[in-house]
Amino acid sequence: TKLPVFSNVGEPETCKGMADREPWMAIFGGETNRAIAVREHGGTIRAACRRFGIEKIIELGPGVTTEFDFGIPRTRLGAVSAQEVSSWLGRCRLGFVRYSSAEVEKSGIFAAYAARLIVSGILRKNGLLDFVTVDEVDEGLKFLDGSSCVVFQWYRAHCIALQAEELFQKLCFRDLI
């Protein structure tokens, strides 16, 4: 049985639609993963920002990462509280994850993006960026809204509340089975 991974920074009660968010991309996580993301995938991140009209990168997490010219402003917020991370993520349209599609479902960072309706860029084996499970990317907010809804629905199917209820049922009724 595969156990789900939850958001690293909790689950918000509500999420803004794409049109109400800033044209920002989040790069969230530990120092090593963010440094590798910037160093090895900076060009891919820059191309995704151009493609989707992203105007700023918001970097969240401890430590300092490599300099890279993304062609847009980059705000490094450092280590902030889970509540602050949640608030910043809730304002972003895109999020970058340095994992392949085979690894991403075990990522608390991907889960944090999914819980907030953020479209996540994940890596293919060939190093290209893919957005969730979409093969052909349509431009604009229509794609972003649709793609984020797919990921959000995936996450909600195993969110903390549902897992807690399932565990409660198993613990309370295990002697009856």
C-alpha cells in the first residue's frame, strides 16, 4: 500500500483562482534541492516563466542558492514560518519541483503546491519540464486553471482530513472485523 504524502505547510481552507494570483513562480524547499534546481534547471525555469508570463520568482527555504539570470526578478525569502510559506504559495501561479513524475507523488513540496491549486512544473527523464500530466501545454490561464484543478483533485482525494477519518474508522472498528 502506498501511503500519501501531505503538504509540508498544511492545507488552506480556500484557494484563489489563477486570475486572482500574481504572475509568480515558487521555488520552495531545502537548500540543496533549490540549489540543484537553480544550477541544473535554471534555463528550463526561465523558459517556463517566459512561456506563461511569469514576472517574478519567489524562493522559499533556508540557505542561499546559486546566482542565475532568470530574466525576471527573484525574491529570496529564506526560512519563514509554515504560515508565511502557505501565504506566499497561495499567491503564486506556478511552482517548480526538482523531481520526475515517478517521484513527485512522494514530495511534500508537490503536495503543498497541489493543496493550493498551484500548477507544478516537474521534470521528465530527458530533463524537459512537464506540467503535471499534461503533454501539450496550451497558453494562458485556461490551461493553468484546468491543470491546477486536476492536481488539486488528486491531492484532495488523500488530504489530511480524509486520511484521519479513514484511520479513525480502522482503529475504532478493527475489533469488529
